[in-house]
Amino acid sequence: MSQVPEDAKPALDLLKSVGGDEMVSMMMQTFIQFAEERLAKLVEEAGNRRISEVASIAHSLKSSARQLGALAMGEACAVTEIAGKSGDMDGALDGVTAIQREYAAAKPWMQALANS
């Protein structure tokens, strides 16, 4: 199983205390599906330079990522959202790359929890 980062463990422990491993697995499965769809749309909107849409999608991913312990992804989403809302095109586009990178880093351990 992929190693869960230390900074993710408090969020995961909280979720496990509420609904057990089964709930964590279900939430990870749902998030991965949601994230894959949203990331595809994020890249599309970034390519079309629709910065307000980039900010909106980053916002939609932010809380879920943080709740599930993907804190670096949540932070990348927050920075991207702020850049998009403030009209910083370069910052928002850089943020899209950061979100993709952080999701790629989190996906293996999230997938392992989804399948457990």
C-alpha cells in the first residue's frame, strides 16, 4: 500500500472515527472520480484562459482535498482560486500545474485507501 503522508493522518483518523474504514474507502472512491472529472475540466478551462472558471473549479476541489488529508493539493487549490479571483492569469495557470502535480502525488495513497 502506498504510504499515507504524516500530514494526512489527522484528517483520516477523524474520518475513521466517524465512519470507519468503509466510509473512508467510499469517500476516497468518490473523490477520485470527482477529482478526475474536475481536473479534466480545469485543464480545459485553463487552456481556454477562462480564469473565473479555473478559480471556481479550484474552489470546488479545495475543501474535499483538505477533508481527505490531501493538504498540499488543497493548498494548491486555494492559491489557484485566489489567483483566479484576483485576475492573476499567470498565477492561476501555474496553479493548475500545481494542482495536477499534487493530485498525482496524492492519488496512489488515496487509491490504496479507496480499495481497502
